[in-house]
Amino acid sequence: MSNNWNSFLNPYGAVFNKELEVNFNPDNDSPIKSLQGDLFITDLSYLALIEVSGADKKSFLQGQLTNDINAISSSLSHLSGLCTPKGRLRALFSIFSQDDNLYLQLPQPLLEETLKRLKMFVMMSKVELTNVSDSIVKIGIAGQQAIKNLKQNGFSIPLEANMVTDNNGLTLIRLSGVTPRFECIGCIEKIQSLWEKLQTNAQLIDTCHWKLMDIEAGIPNVFFSSKEAFIPQMLNLQVLNGINFKKGCYTGQEVIARMQYLGKLKRQMYRVHCDTDELPMPGDLLHSASCKSGQGAGNVVDAQKSLNSGIDLLAVITTDAIQNNDIFLDEALNYPLSIQELPYSIAEES
């Protein structure tokens, strides 16, 4: 994160941790009671950006990632994964295009090793991979009045999730969400100007609230502690348009295609709730009374404190544990997990 952007947010009470997650109200004297309000804004510096430029950028990424890079355009973004040869996700990107370059967005702690990994395969390709996290700023905008406020500031609104519009040098991506939700990306000066206009009508929310919106929308991510824990279908990426099964070869493709066409998926991602205040880490094991193997009943994808009580999670869970209603957060089996509805169907993938 640039010093200029950090300095700009300081008067708004922004406090960052080492992973660049922001807290605008560290004293918690005015807690957020609902995420269904009129207008919310937040900083998204916890997400790093890799710029991919050069004549071979699309063909290079096409051989590395799970989704069809040729589908990315100035009006469409999508999810795509970087996998091991065994089909396990090293990273999950949100990818968009701006000024004829491609941008891979991922959590900050995974940036360095992911950049190093991708650069190993550049070889003779005309491709440049650059960390631009300090020069390009990202903010989140959500709420019932988000569309109205964006229109008042000259924005053309993307109609559906993953659609993109360009608005005087600012990229606006519509995200999945219970209420309208957007990411806005651009240079510091333009984002500062937009922030100042929006914040007069907005409530500032923390990174944990933005991640809670991802959980409500059933949108996964891969974090440092959960890298190589999941194959793409476990995170419902076949439903979320994060995999293209017709694009040809990429690292891990054989395993992923075999699972799709020949295997039976025994673990899928669900949205769940637990009545505890203890937050597990992404990748942590879930437990089951009937499961005797060391693999447990599944793994945490992400977990955040609920605005009411307890915690809300995305979790990859075995089909046996789901069918038996036998899923616990802890090894002592004191904290059962209850399944919550996802905003999309995964029944056909069971």
C-alpha cells in the first residue's frame, strides 16, 4: 500500500494489520448491526494486484490457469485458479482487464510466492509480471443506495455480477452479493476524489465485513493457510464460472478434468453457521463423530464473526458429514455447524 493512500485514510480512523486488512473502528464503539444498509465503503488493500502485460499475456496465462483467459474483456471479469500438478489450488484470482493489461487479484500474503511461481514459466514469452499493489487503489462499495450514489458520480453500472464498466479511467466491477456490491479500481487521485464524495453518505466498514459479504454470496478465496488444500470443484468453481473444461491444457488440468468427468466429488463448499466466538483459520480441519480418518469432515474456507452472534463460514465438507448432519468445528464435538442456504445451487454437482 502506498504511503499516500495510507495517509489519506488515516483521518478516517483506518488501522491496518500486517496483512493490510483495515479496521475503521478499532474501539468498536459503533458496531455494524446490519450489512443491508444504504451505503457502505471500505478499502481493499488486503487484496494485492499483479499486472500482466506484453504481447503473449493471454496465451501465457491460458497455459497456467483454470479458466479461459480469452473470455476476459473490458466488460467481463472472472475467477481463475493457479493449481499444482495434482490439481490443488495455490491461489484463486479475480481477473480483470484495464488499459489492455490483465490484472490478477489475490490476498496479499500469497503475492510474493505466486509472482515467483508464475515468473518461473515465462521463459521466452513476451510477458511482464509486475506487482502494482502500491500504485493502483481498490475500494469496495455496497448497499441499497450504492447504484444511486455511483450514478450520481458519473458511473455506468454493470448489470450483472462479474460485468465491468470503465468510467473515466476507473474500473467498476459488479460483485455477487445479497445487496448491490461493487469494486472500484484506479489511480490514487481518482479513488481519493470518489471516496471523499461517497463517504459523506456512507458508513465505513472493515475488511471483516467485506469478507462476511463474500461468505453470504458464497464466493471463496484461497488464503496463505489454505493454499493447496482444495481442488477447484471443492470450492464450487464449476458453478461460479471459475473453470473452463474446454480450454485445453494447464497445470493440474488432468486431475481437475478427471474429477469432473470420471470421478465423484465427495467434498463441496457450503455456507454454515456456528454458535461460538472462536474464529478458525482458513484450512483448519472440521470434525465428525463418525469420521475416523485424519482428513476430518472437511476444512474451513473462511470464517468471520456474525453481526448477530456466533460465526459464519464457508467450508468444504464431505458428503457423508452433510448426509449424517455430523459436522463440528472442534475436535471435542462441542460446536456443531448448521447449514445455511447459498445464493446458488450446487445440487447438480453432488
